Amino acid sequence: MDFTHVSTAGLESSPVADALAGLRANEARYFHTKYGHVFTVDAATDAAATLAWVERILADERGIVIAARPLQVAVSEVEGIHWVHVFYESGLGVNVLWTREAGGKRAVGFKLAEGMEPPAELSAFKWARQKSKLAGVIRGSYFVIKGDHPL
């Protein structure tokens, strides 16, 4: 994923495609800067098993079912952490951080592209704001995963 030239490729059906592309590029820049990792995405239709894992965690941990259509999925393995990002048509980005070592950090993060209101299924969450040169104003929230969800 090229974060120097933000592209809406694969996100064109989103009503906030430009902002969602900025959000995706922001994630790519983070992985490049922090880990020297190239952030790549696949069509959600090509990542059914990974998407099912994320959906199972959301449902089991908090009873959350995302109503929007998933467009793209990114899987990254860095420093013993399995990261999965799902970008939804609505402008929502969901990431699952799963440290492979027992007792490590495990959490789900939510990010809203600029111009998107929090979806009803996430109404219980408080949202913090952060500014990004690539994505404008991002609103985010998260929760810690308590259960075991083998890959």
C-alpha cells in the first residue's frame, strides 16, 4: 500500500472513499515507520477465513455484528504480533492485534474515516480524536480481548 500517493483503489463504492483511503494509507505509514513492514491489502472476498476470525471475535467478545460490507483485509505479522485490518464500505476500519505469545496484548481497535458517524452497532463506545495528514480527523476506540480465539 502506497502511503505517499493515496489511492481509492478497492474502496470506490464507499460514500467516504477518499477519507477511507486516507485512513488505510495512515495505517500503511504506521507499519512502514514503526516496523519497516509493507502493508498490503486483499479484497475481502479473497480473505474469507481471516474475515470470519475477526467477525467471530467481535461477536463472541461484545456481541457486535458489523452491518457494513467489508471491502478489504490486510494481514500483517510483525514482532510476534498478528495484526488484521478490515476496511468497510461505510468508512469503518477494524483492527485486531493478537500477540502470539500467551499473555501478550490482544485488542480490537475501531477507526472512523472522516465524515462517518459511528455505526449503531458501536454506539456503546467512547471515541477519541486524532489528526492525520493522510486521513484528516480520525475517531477511534478499542476494547481488550479477554477470550481465546486461536488463529
